[in-house]
Amino acid sequence: IWRLRRALTILRADGIDAHGQVAHPDPFTAATQAVQDERIDEIIVSTFAPSKSPWLRRDLIQRLHKATNLPVEHVVLQEEAAIT
């Protein structure tokens, strides 16, 4: 939870109206539930590299776009930027 709070604090300090919550462990389910519960303009998905992400092997980005009809931005974590 502290990572989420920190990220939201940084985004909001930069003037970005960001919202985040701890949700369902399956990212597809979590995102589609959020779209039903909140006003969502865009979905941002952050993953490890495609070779390390089981979500990408399950076509998460395209499935989310198709299910929600929203733009889905995919951000890949750079290993050197990983927070420990």
C-alpha cells in the first residue's frame, strides 16, 4: 500500500488527477471492476518485460481495450528502475 500512496502523492503533486486502490489480484478483473465503479479516461498497465510477464502472455492489454473500449497505455518496468 505504501508504494501506491507514494505514487499517488507524486502524481498529484505534478497536477495529475490520479486514483489508485488495492484491488482484485487478477489485473483484468481489477481493471474492469474499476471501470464499472469509477469514471475512467484511460487505463495504464505497468508490467515487467514481456519475457517475464504472464499477464502479457495472456494478452492483457488487448483484452482490456476490447472489454472497456478505453485507451490502454502499457508501461514496461526497466529493471534498473525497480523499487526494492
